[in-house]
Amino acid sequence: MTRPVQPIRPAATVIIARAAPEARGGFEIFMLRRTRGAAFAGGMFVFPGGKVDGDDHLHKYDAHRQGPSDFQAPQQAALGPEWRGFWVAGIRESFEEAGLLLAYTEEGHLLAYDGSNRERFHGYRSPLHAGRLSLLEICRREKLRLAVDHIHFVNRFVTPFGRPRRFDTRFFLAEAPPGQTGLHDEQETVDSIWISPAEAIARNDADEFDLMRVTRMQLEMLAARDSHTDLLDWVHGLDHFPVYRPAVPRD
């Protein structure tokens, strides 16, 4: 019997990193645990991300973005003609799911949260997720420019044929903006944590931290970096962006 063709949905995921507390050294990354009732990756720890929406491709975003910079030209070429949509989707999903908004203020600084704006920005997340508000409108209200030059394409994963849901996902890496610590949305995600890649892998080995195969592969890649500085030097120097197309093992 012929299997129905499964649609592949374009998606973007952002790995957000920060320097770990001085006593621990190294760096840590932000992860979210999806609700167990989720149709995709239920109960598992993931990076912020999701499917690319049609509006993410709008050229209207060009007036509200900074980058890609000249040194990101290889990233832009690897992403292809629809590069804008992947970068915008990654920023939008990071804000919807994790509350981390990668953007510049009117003064040219990375957006930081404080007592004067924290609740206001938190209040945008639910209507954004529900489609009652667009990221473009938030940029216009707050006079923001999306920090495309701060977010670096790393690799691409295509979900194997045979899975109930298939995604063609571009993975990015960004440094956390100062003063933004992240928080799950209590809708699609029910817990959140800053954790080192090595600890996440060790806890997964101990069956304490559920991961998808693709997430574990990204963590193993990150764990090969010795320090926060090494991580940033590595991602800034990338000029090769692998495309992974794993296959489902046959019985």
C-alpha cells in the first residue's frame, strides 16, 4: 500500500546561550519542557522554536531588522532565498515560547528587561501566540529592530520520512540579551531551565531529561566547545552549514 506523502513544514529553532556563573565556568543554554499533551515532542526538553509562518517572510520586516551583517553572508547564502523568514521565525518563536526577545532598541542597544518594561513585554506574548498581534506590530510600537546580526545559522535538520510530523528546521545560535532570563509560556511549554550541554546529556543518559535525537545531537555539538568564548568564536567563524537527513531505522 502506498503511504500518503507527509508534508514537510519549514521551521526555525534558536539555541540561546549565556556565560555560566563564575564558579561553574563555561556556558549554559536555555531549554524548555513541552507539555506532555503536545502533538510534537510531548514532555521533552527542547530549544525555543517552531514553524515558519507566511508573515515571517514579509519584506516589511526589512525596516525593522539589523543584519545580516557582511560576515553573515555565508549564512545568508546557505539559508537560501527565504533567509528572511527563517531569521524572523526564530526570533518570533523565541519570544513566544521563552520570552527572550532578540532585538535592538531605538538607541541601538540590545533590548533588556527591567521594572519599567518587563510586564509590558510579557503581555505581548499571549496575543502574539494567538495571532492577535504580530511581531511586526510589536517592533513598530516599541521602535525595535530585530537582531538578525546577533543570531547565527548553524545547521539544518530534516525529519525522517515515516514520522507523524516532519519539519525542515534551521538551527541558529544566539547569545542571551543582558537582563533577559527567559520563562516558559505555561501553554506549549511547562518548565524551563538554564543548563550546560554536558549536564543535559548526562541527565538524559540517566533517563531524567527527555530529549529528541536531534536535540541530543545539537547538545553534543555544543559540548565540544570548551568555554563561552570558544563557543562564540566557533559560531562566528562558521562557513560550512551541514544538512542532516537522518533515516528511521528499519525493523
